[in-house]
Amino acid sequence: MTLETMDTPLRLVIDDTARDPSAKIWYALPGGYVDVPLDALDADPGSEQEADLDHLTALIVDCAPESEHDRYAGALRDVRYMVRQMQREGIVGCSLGMHYADDGSSAVSVFTVALRDIEWAPPKLTAVRAVSLRECPENVALLTLPGGRPGAVSDTLVTMPALVGMPAQELYQCNLYVPAPSGVQLAVLTLSTTAVGSRKHYRELMEGMAYTVSFNDPMPEIERAARGDDDGGGDRIRDSITADFG
């Protein structure tokens, strides 16, 4: 579910995944993010989807200069391998963001959502444990989400080592931890970007996003608000989301 903030009116763009009957978690993203189709990039061997992906890969490689074919093919294989690893780690959503930084340059970010099964514990204890188990927890804060639900957030700067043709660089990473009310699942929302100068903006964005996370389908209430038969709920939804994202 993507959010576009404007003065008036507030415009919500509902992604098709919000109506997926198999969905286990819902959240709103600010404008400027595009979903990465993880399932499509990790098709089952021998499936029609894999054949379509192979065909698309071949088209992309053919568009490159002949001398670059092997490099492009290798990069695409790496993408498919990375997607497979992400799914093994419980990542159920991935989006790429493109925004303008304060200095006018382009700021690119990667946003992922992982849903992990855990042993039962009180949700507040789970939130505290999750944020404290980070190797280098910094700027830690506990959140009180709608309905009194707990959450936690932390962020940090890490230095990525130099690679062939690429110098070492700093990476900003912000993590949200939102336990499910059942106490047996934990959502981990992560944003990573090299635009370290915009870390305050990204931290505020992630904290706002935490207030939109739901483990129950919010669509019926949103659709009632859109129809105007919710006794003022539309105003509450609008005001709530505007407050979350500033």
C-alpha cells in the first residue's frame, strides 16, 4: 500500500498485494517506492514462470553490447541468487526507493520486510529483545503503536568494504521491530541507503511507517472510509496517516 502525501487531498494508492488473501502483514509506503516482485524472480524450476523469466533475461542480455553479454548475464544470475537468499531469510517484501536528497542529488534506498516465526513471548518483551540483540544497537527507541501495541526502532551507520571497481562507502540502516499481537511472529522492517546525509529524514520516515503496520486486514475500514459511510473514520484515517508521515 503506497502513500502519496500532498497538501489536499491525501491520495492513497492501494497496491494489489493489499488484497492478497494470503497476505500476513500490511503496511503503507510513502511515494517514490517501487515493489520488487520477489516471487517472479525466484520461479520454480521447470515452471512457465521460469521460462518467461529466462526469456526476459535473454532479451536484457541481447540489449547489451556483445562484449558485455557475460557481465550482464552474471549480474542477472546474482540478482536471482540474492532474491532466493532473501526469501530463505523470511523476507516477504522488497521495494526500491528513489528520492531527492537535501543537496538535490538522487537518494536511493532499499526497503525490506521480513516476517519471522518466534517462540511465544509477550510482544513488549519481544520488541525489547529484538532491538537489543543487534550487534551495534544505536539510537534505540521503544514505540507505542495504535491499540497500545509495542514496537522498537534503531539505526546505525556501517562501512561497506571496498569491492572491485567500487570504493568503500558508508551505509545507513534503520530497523523497525513490530511483534504480532499473537506473540509468535515478529516483523522486521529494514531500510538501507548510501544517502547517509538524509538519515534524519529516513529515520522519521521509518518511525511513521511503524504506525501503519498491521497483522489484520485494514482494507475493509479503508474502503468504508473511501465510500464515506464510516461515521468520520475517513477523517481519522487521513489525519492518522498524515501525522505518521508528516
